[in-house]
Amino acid sequence: MRHFAMKNIPIGQYMVNEGIITEEQLQNVLDKKKEENTPGKYFGDYVIELGYVTDIQFGQVLARKLNVPFIDLNDPETSVNTEAVKKIPEALAKKHTIIAVKITGKRLTVATHDPVNFYIFEDIKVTTGMDVVPVLSTKAGIVKAIGKYYSTQNTSSLLESVENQFGDDDAFGIDEESAERIDSAPIVKLATTIVENSFRADATDIHIEPFKTFTRIRIRVNGDLIELMNISNVVHNSLVTRLKIISGMNIAEKRVPQDGRFTQIVDGTTLDVRVSNLPTVNGEKVVIRILSTGDVGVRKITDLGMTVYNYERFASILKVPQGVVLVTGPTGSGKTTTLYAALGEIAKPNVNVITVEDPVEKNIEGINQCQVNAKAGMTFAAALRSILRQDPDIVMIGEMRDQETAEIAIRAAITGHLVLSTLHTNDAASTITRLVDMGVAPYMVATSLIGIVAQRLVKKICMECRTPRISTDEEDRLMGISEHITVYDHAGCPKCNNTGYTGRTAIHEILLCTPEMSSLVANGGKVDAISKLAREQGTKLLRDNVSELVQDGRTTIDELVRVTYAV
């Protein structure tokens, strides 16, 4: 009886009864809804907009109230059947913001954000001739999924139309008229589609590589380059010219490297797209870096994938009011994400936080962020000197690139500031010797350093296609265990794009600068001595972290070997 009563009350009151929002928050939402009175905008939109819940949380609550299953389409673990997707035409999917996810006999499971709208299901039934089983998902998740699954179906026809229209290289000059033709051509859609498909595949970079008979387009996903498509080499010049126009490069200059940037909105997310071109023997190679702007939320330190042990050590570091905290690792290891998470943790209304970055990857409200501009003389060192006169409490430096920047940062820490920065080193212990090698006096390093976080990104094995086996003696030695256990090899299936992996997780090595460690550093201690003392004081190495992941069945021996040999 209670369940029936709960089901029939308004969603706002239901959320209050469930303890998800307070009565005061409910009233704020209702007041805002009444004030705006926007057609097509519902209670859920307002409660998410005000930040009381996320869209996922609201979706889960609504699913419980309506007694329908909830699926998170952004979750890599969520399976979507491509044959099911094809059952609903793209125009209909976009019209109702729906996507089919599963076929069971004559029943079609369809994800929707409006499961009580029966007109939608009638429309689908008439079109497909199948019975509809609704599941609830977020509107943003469905929009992204529509873009992801339908775009792949349209790419081949798009390529064909581009090749038909721009089959002749001579069609392209460098005059204004040709630039206008590029703007109106299918090449525009091709350039847009490449960025869209890459973003939906969670790619960080796009490589457009010209060869003698074709042009290969590859994307970097989970640290590996995978092929997105091959295009005719007669289209190459057209595509490169289009990219040069929108990123502000000189289309007449083909002899020297150039850099540029543009923005593009994909599935409601604004992307900051960096473009770099390089002349090669077969034409201009283009590499595109995809950066999400402030539309994507900053992670919390609890979401960084740290073990409970490492999280407690990291949290203790951030409580120290002055000194230097360093995050180290190779390019693309998630250092900036960790720094942003740390800033989100310690940036309070009563402190002045200033950052110097190259580039500013995410806009964080309440924090003063500066962009490096070397051409204008705004280097890390120059910016750092200036911001120290801006009365900061916390300073974040994107990277300690040289002795000058390192010395200014460390002096700032000694004089009472909390300084966060990154370095490119292999592990935590070598970070200290790297600072000394850069020319910073050992006693200054010892005096200022609070702690070091070394990290890597490890690929997570696909749970759908992993294959079990018993570990060998050599593998047991690598994992630091004395008996054989079940380990998993990656295989490959449609869900993981035949890579055997889905997503990545971070592993960490956290060194605390204790009085004993400071004394060792001040006396010029070497890497081996620093590493030994760190282990004695409880630091778990990167290989220890990845070994635990292998033993838990979350990654492979291959990843363990890669990380082990990297450090």
C-alpha cells in the first residue's frame, strides 16, 4: 500500500521522502520552475540545474519511482546491440530522444528519458512492428549514444560523396573563392564527423597521415592508436585545407609546421580542439588534440581510482598549509586531472587560488586561471613572478619546465604558499633528484617538499571477453606472490572494439616527505636510498598497485610488464 502511495506522489515529494533532497531544496526548485515557466522544461531539469543531484542520480530515483530499469549509457560496462539500434530510423531516434539497446525475440528494449510518454512507444511499434520494453536513461546519455551509433552508419556514404565532389586535387587553389567552396562542400561535414566520432570513442588525439596511395586516420584511445578510417589520398588536401581554415592557419603555407585551434560542440559538450600540422614527403600530416572544456565536471579526489591507503596519504598531503606538492608521470598519465581534483578539494571561499597553465584545460569556478603565452613573454616563470604579487594562498603551476620556474615555485613554498605542480619523471624517488639536477639546492627541496604523487594510467580488461588461466612462476615473481593464482588475458569483442580493454584506471605511488626523508634529501641522498626509505615508511610502488589490479582480475599481465619495465 505504501509503495502505491509513493508511486503516485509528485517526484519532488518522493525525493524528499527518500532523503535525497530537503524540503527547502524542493521549495527552491518549485520557485525557480514557477519563476521561469519554460515550456518543455521539467522538474528534473531544474533540480539538476541547481546542483542538488546529478542527471544520473535523478534518473535512478525516477526509475525507482516508476518501477522501470535504469541504464547508464555513458558507462563502458553498458552493452548496446548495434542490430537493435538499426531497428529505429535515425530521424525517429532524434525526434523522440530514444535509442534501442537490445532485441529479445519480438521485443525491442528502448532507452528513453520519458518512459510515461506512450505516444513514443506507439510510434516505435508502428515503425518496427515490435513490442517495446522501455528502460530509463539520461537525456544527455541518449543524445551521445545516438551520435555514436548512428554516425558510424553514415560515414561511408559521406566519404563517397566527398570523393565524388573533390576527386580532383586541382580543384583546390588557395584563393578566396576556393576557401568558400570548401566551406560549402561535404568536406565540412567530413571534418566535423571525424572529430565527433573520435570524441564519442573517448579518443584524446586524431592522426591524419598521408601516404602514397591513401590517407590513414587513426585515433588514440586508452593510450593506443587504432584505425578510424582510410580515405582516398585525393581527399587529403581538401580535408587538411578545411582544418587549416577553421583553426586559423595560413592555407598558402605548406613548407613549415603550423599550430592552430578551434572549438566544436559535440553532444552538448564544448571541445577545445588543438591542431598541429607537419609537412611530410607525402603531404601535410595533421595531429588533432581533443580537450573538453569546463562543460565536463572536475573530478573529486575520491574518483581518481586511488586505493583507500593511497587516498588517505594523498588527503593528508593536501591538509598541509604550505609547501610543494608534485604530481609526476609521463605525458598523458592524468597528472592534470589529479591536480584539478586536488584544487577542487582545497579551494575554499576564504583562500585565493591562482593557476598558471599551458593550456587551461578546464575552467574552475572561483579560481583565477592564467594562460601561458610564450610569444607575448608570458612564460611560466614570468607569470609566476607576477602572481606572487597577487597575494595568493595556493598556486598551481602546470609544469616545472626549467630551473627558473622550479626555483621561484620552491621559494614561494618556503615563504608560506601552497604550490602544486607537475614534473615528467618515472617514479616518486627520481623526482627529488630531478629537481636537484635542474639546479635547485638540495636543502631548498628538503625544506619545501610535502609529498610526491607518481602515477600511470593502466588499461582495464574487458569483462565480457577476458579469458582466465593460471599464472606462471615468472608472473608470480612479477606480482610478488608465492603461489599460482587465476589471471586473465585480453581477447577482444564488439563491446571493446576488439581491443580487449575498456577504459583506463590510474595507479599511484605516494611519497611523504617525513623529517627522515627531508634529512636524507638535504644530505644529497641518491635515488636508491630515497626509494628504500620511502618503502620503509609505507610507500607502495606503482608495480605494487598494478599487481593488485592483476590479482583482482581488472587488468592483465601485459599491463603489469609495461608498468614494471617503465619504472
